[in-house]
Amino acid sequence: MTGDPRAISMTVNGREVTLTVEPRVSLADALRQDLGLTGTHVGCEHGVCGSCTVLVDGTAVRSCLLFAVQAEGTAVETVEGLARGSALHPLQEAFRRHHALQCGFCTPGVLMTLVELLRADPCPTEAAVRDALSGNLCRCTGYQPIVAAALDAATVLAAEAAP
Amino acid sequence: MTATVMTATLGTRVPRIEDPALLRGAGRFVDDLRLPGTLHAAFVRSPYAHARVLGIDTADARALPGVAAVLTAADLTPLLTDLRLPIAFPEGQLPPEVMPFALVRDEALHVGEPVVIVVASSRRVAEDAAERVVVEYEPLPAVTDPRAALDAGAERACSTADGNLFKRFRVAFGEVDAAFAGAHAVVAERFRLHRGGGSPMETRGVVARHCSESGELTVWSSTQMPHELRHTLAERLSLPEDRVRVVTPDVGGGFGTKYLVYPEEVAVAAAARALDATVKWIEDRQEHFVSAIQERDQHWSVEMALDGDGRLLAVRGTLVHDQGAYAPHSVNVPFNSATSLPGPYALPAYDMDVAVVRTNLVPVIPVRGAGYPQGCFVMERLMDRAAERLGLDRAEIRRRNLIRPDQMPYPTPMRTRAGAPIAYDSGDYPACQAMGLEAIGYDGFGARQAAARAAGRHIGLGIAHAVKGTGRGPFESGLVRVMPDGRVSVYTGALAMGQGLKTALAQIAADTLGVPVERVDVIAGDTGFVSLGHGGYASRQTVTAGSSVLMAARAVREKALAVASGLLEAAAADLVIRDGMVEVDGVPGMAVPLARIAGMLRGLPGYAFPDGVSAGLEAVEHARFDQLAYANAFHACEVEVDVETGGVRILRYVAVTDCGRRINPLIVDGQVTGGIVHGIGNALLEEFRHDEQGQPLTTTFADYLLPTAHDAPPIELLYRESPSPLNPLGVKGAGEVGVIPVTAAVVSAVEDALAPFGARFAEAPLSPVRILETLLQTGLRTGPRNGEGGTP
Ligand code: FES
Ligand code: FES
């Protein structure tokens, strides 16, 4: 049932970490409870709401559905790693401009989902943004401002990337 | 007032002060609190909708290493003045027995009701131990249909109650029978309306820390009502109120769900006190589906009488409301449903008979909209039926019946639950309708629809109005204090749960005191700072807390000017406050910082103190509100229905909102948009289902569907601003008016799209299955009727 705790290593937001967890502990719980990274939220623990979304080796995953031990040797990115020091990431800035967050509970998961999208598709269509977002539930915003923020951030990021 | 008030930010789209921390993942929600030595709680919950508890064996659970306590109702009883939660409404409305116990004493009344609390070193251990608790139950018959529950000889939902009726009441005025007797036309319909839950993305959660050294109990709870929680805990745990502090951390949405003192909060606090420890309980989503409040079914049977011009004569009918196992907010939801039905229309006579029925399902209290969406749906659908019957245009029949702006303020013959007259304070309903019709292209829709139909597509248009009473009193607290460093702190008993309340209050304080918004800190929902408060519900906070903060900030300003006038040797009338400096207007350099005045008003022990002012550069106000400010909205939407799949796509959505003066249009947009998408969930998706034994069938977000980014349409927002004369800001609440007309508008549009099939809808939500069933019953069997409708 519980199993003996195991030591695992991974990088989290670029930092090497080692922790000892029971095999039944989810990556979400390990991030929140063992590493103190409480920016990743848990809204359902059954893989539907997307609040717990983090990037594992660049791919958006639901950290409530992944055991921490499965993340052994991977590179994990969470919302805490997004800002550029004291400046917000352009996506975060766009969220503020467009009022794309209200209670902010879904926001970290939404941001990480969009980070994955914008890396893969720097100029997404509105339909592509809505597709990417369809696995993230938000009860507050009605999504429209999130979509607008994502499209706006894409423009800003593209301008940054331009030579 | 002296000197000019700088209105730098009121009415502008100020980015929220809440955002930076939340965007960085640095918010502090209740589950983010990590206090040393915290123990974790899990609950054993009733697996039956109705059962007698015959015995509980906790020995195995207690034997598990890491378990600190396993408490039953019998264990809690000596720790509490009363195991039952207290009523939070005036005595006499309903008896105390309508409230739940902190833990089930001898009879569980719904699946999910907490029976045992287990406290252990970790949540995982607590859950392991909870599985080892053996509860012996005697299952009893479950009552799940509120209509059948009223039959003579029906099983009882609670064996100690007389019957299944919590309360029966009427909302009535005018000469109803005479109106029907003389009517030109009568339309009648039965409605079944399911509302659904608040479903905040953050579940409930509470951390309680008891410290016997100080005798203090500190509770962090994801609640919408911190002061009521403190009062209840102090009373039930026999603690002085000032030894109990309730703090609301960041709250991940409420929507009504958290506007209740829950049994779990009392049980966790009692356990923390018994153990003299810190105990945390975070609800998981499965628990949320079976123990957090919901709104569910209402069954209406209603008829409307009209004259030959389509003018309303009367409405009468019955409403049977499924209240669930308990009635912790009395009859608020069905009362609102019944009194909101007339909405924006001049209705001469009305008689609604309301039965509030006990069932063995999760208790009902208001969810965003609080019963109004149902009253609105019934009225708006009847308007559509009446238009059809009389051969009138749907917009025209509404226009003829809308209350006119020259009739404002418009007293209805009804009274609020506080006993005050329901009187609409301001608004121009016909103008809102005209704006919305224009924006959606109402006049050209017939041609668009005909063209679509010719191409085999089924599009339809729906419209609906809403009126919502906002700013419920009696008051809210607002304390404004200039700190010695010149920052301004605002404290209130109102509650921030995502609406941007902190930003709005900061704007009000900042503009009044002449400081930048960034220099204002808002602490909402911490009983340690303000002694009184009512929290977040009924779209009330910008009205009530906003007014208190405005008044307090004005008082602080007066004080600052009085002191500065002495220091600068200038008349207060010649002073302005800019960027935190009190200046003699037009004389650069003649200035004193607010910070210095704040420092002076702290006083120095034994030394002189400025004349004519009281201590501290601060003031507290509790603006009083006896009357509601009525916001209104007109919505129009265009949908397309796929007759093969029953799928509904909303093509366009236009919302005209009048919530008075907007402090921050960015925030108002957010409130309205979020409300509309919530309403789309109610119209098309969200339904709590259960079987005949009361076993819930929707306990995950895979079964209970919330709107996703795909379901949310493009929304066009338009505004009128009719300032409320009832408060100094001229504001009305914006949090709920967006959700109210959505179900009515969407269902109307679906029906319009399927008019060729003669489809009729008098229910919500409309799932694809329900649409297909209806098409099979009416449309496909008889074939399209070329837009001609049947009579209801
Ligand atoms: S918490 Fe992981 S998907 Fe909801
Ligand atoms: S901002 Fe509250 S759930 Fe998305």
C-alpha cells in the first residue's frame, strides 16, 4: 500500500534537487509539500482541471496524475520559474493587462499550458489557443481574456525573438 | 468637503494589485500554509443518503501509527456548547433542526455527510486510518424527488421531522383571479430547472491552530464569511470572541459555495483545541461533490395572463424547490426565485405558492445568482410563449412591458427578506434592450436565419433581461489608516475571492487620499483587524465596503488637512493632496507628507498633540444599507444547433450591463464575462445527477461538466451607467447580474433554431441528449413545420 520511500533526483526550474518520497506521492504533492513550490495548485486530483499543469522535459503534464518517482531524471518547470527575476514573463504581463486571472487558482496551470503552446507554435491562431486551453478549467474569467492575453503575449515574444 | 478630490483612477482600467503575486505562483491559498507541527484531518463520510448510525468502532484506526485522534459525534459533544450548528438567520423563520451537526449524531441525511474526523501526522495517514473506521449503518429510505416528497404517506427525509416540508410561503400581490378571468390570452408552462454548483477551482479548506499558552484559536479558512465563522467558533467552543481570529488567505473562488459555516470547520477547530495543536483539512474534489453546498432542482408550474396588446395582467403558479437535507440559509434561494420573477417588467398581479422541500441530497444555499436565474428563466420563457401566442415579436412584447425610466425609482409591491420594499432605484431597461438588439443585428436576423435554413443550418436567436438586487446590508466595515511610512492600509470585513475587490477598494482610498494605488494595501477578511463584517455574497462588496472605505478615507483626509492647515499656516480649503503630499495649491514647496502627519497623530508620550483632531491618522466607517441597488442586464445570443448530434454552438453573445458607475471597467468586464460563461454551463452542461437511492452519479469533473475554452463564445460587452442614488459612489454590484439571463437567452435561442421541428424547451440544462430526445419526440416524427410553432 504505502511502499518504502525512495530517493529521486530531478531538476526543478533549472535547480538540481534530490528528495525522498513514498512511491504513492504525486509529483504535485512532492512539488508543493516537499519542495515548498506551492504555486502549482491542485483542483481535482483526477486529471481534469489542469490547475496542476507543469512542464516535464518541456511537455505539459498533469502533476496530480504523475507519481513523483516517475519524474526521476527529468527537468521540471513550474510557474515559479517563469518570471525573469524581478520582471514578469511577457505572458504574465499580458495576463495582467488583459485581466486574464481573477482568483488566480487556475492561473499557474494555465500559464504553463500556454508556455508549452507558445514554444511549439509562436504565432498561434485563436482556435489553437482555445484548443490548448481546453484542458484547463477556469471558473472565474470566462476564458476570453486568457485567449486575448495568449495572443498578445505571442506578439510580444515574437518581437523579442526577432533579430 | 474641502479641497478637490483627485479622481485619478476611478472609472479607469487600473491593472489589479492582486495580480503580480498570483502570476508568480506566490499566492497564499489555505493549502499553501505550512505551519510547523501541522496535523492533517480526513473525514469518514456517510455512504448512504439516509441511514441510522448504529455504532462506530474506531479502535483499528486509532492503532495506526501517526494517528493523533479519531473523533465521533459523541467525542465532540462535550467539546461544544451544542453539536448542532447555529442558525444564521432571524429566529422564527425555521427551527434550529434545519441545521446540520458538526458530525452526524445518529442519522445521516445525505451521502457525504461527515461522521468521523481522523487527525494524523499526514493526510495520507489520516486517510489510511479513516478507511479503518467501522461504522455500522441501518439504511433508511431516501427521499430524492421533492415533488413526490410532498405526497401524503411519502417516506420522511429526516425521521424526527414532521414531514418533508421545510416551509411553504406565498409571494402575492394584486387581483390575480380577476386578471385571469378577464384575460385576452393565457399561456401556461411547466418548468424543470437545475442550477448546479459554484464549483470554485479551489475546494474548501481550513487550518485551525490552538495555543493553550495564549488561549488563542487562529483559523485560516477558504471562506466567504470570516466574521460569522469566528462568531460561530467562539460560541460553540466557549471561547471569548477576541481569543478567536479567523484569517482568509487568498481564496480560489467562492461563487456562494463558501458562504457558509460548514460542519467540517467546526469539527477541525474542535479537534485543534482538543489536541492543542494545528490541524489542517483540505477538501478533495470528490468530497466537494458530496459535501459542499449546491443548487439543484426547481419545478415550476406557471401561467401568465395578458391583454390583447400583449400587456401583462398577472402571473400565478407553484414552485417546488429541492432544498436538500438542511436549510442553512433558510429559504433564501426559493424566496429570491419567486420575488425575482417579475424582473424588469411591470406586473400588476402575482401569486406564487412556494414549497421548500427536504430531500436526502446535499443542502442548498445560493450559488452565484442566488435563485434569480430560475425566476428570470420562467418569466422570459413565458414572454416568448406569449409573443408566439399573440403573434407579436419577442422584443416588442418585452418592450411593451418593461418598466420605463420615467417610472424610476420603481416600487414593486414586494418586500425583501429584510422586510424593506423591493424598489428598483435606477436604470433604463428599454434603452438596454435597444442597445443589445442593435448590437446583435436583431432586425436582420430573420433574413440570416432563412438563409441559414436554406443551407441546412439551424441558427436561432434568444434574448433575455435580468434585474439583480445588489449591495445587501446591513453594513460592511471599512477602516482606512495612513501608516507612519506613508503607505495606506485598508481593512474590511468584505472578502476578496478573485473579484478584484482589493484593487477597487485601493482605488477608492487612493483617489480620496491623493496617493498612488500602488501605495495602498488592502487586508480583507481578517477578523484581527476589524471587529465586524459580513463577507462576500449578493454582489454587495463594492457597494457596501466601497462606500465605507470612501467615507473613512474622506474622514482621514479631513483630519490630514486639518493638521496640515496648522503646519502650513494655510486654510484647509487651499490644500490639495498629491502623491502623498499635502500641498498649498499653487505654491510649490509648501507641502507636508501624509507620513509626517500620520507620525504626529501617533503622538509622543507626554508631549503636545495637534489641536482639534483625534488620535491616529485613521477612521473606520460602517456605511449602512437598508435598500438594495438594482443592477440590470439585457443579453442576446445567436446559436447554431447540430440536429444530428444535439450539439449547441454559441456563435455570438452580446451583453448589455448596467451596474451603475464602474470603479474599474476592467474588473467589471471580468465579472460579467465570468458570469456569462457560468451561465452557459447552467444552460448547456452542468447537472448534479443521482440515482433513486440518493447516490450521487456526478463526483468528478469528467461527469459534472464545467464550460471549457471551447464552450465559451466570443462575448461582446456593452454598458450603460445609471448611477445608484443609494450610495455615495453610485455603484451597483456586478458579480451576479451577468449570470442571470444566460440560461433564458440560450434556451430561447435553441428553441428558435429548432422552431421548424416544433421543439419546445422548458428546462435547463439542455444537454445534447435532451435536445435529441426532444427532436425525436416532436420534430423528426412530425417533420419540419417551416418555422410554424405549436401551442404550448
Ligand atoms: S489537479 Fe491535476 S488535473 Fe486537476
Ligand atoms: S482565475 Fe479563478 S479559476 Fe481561473
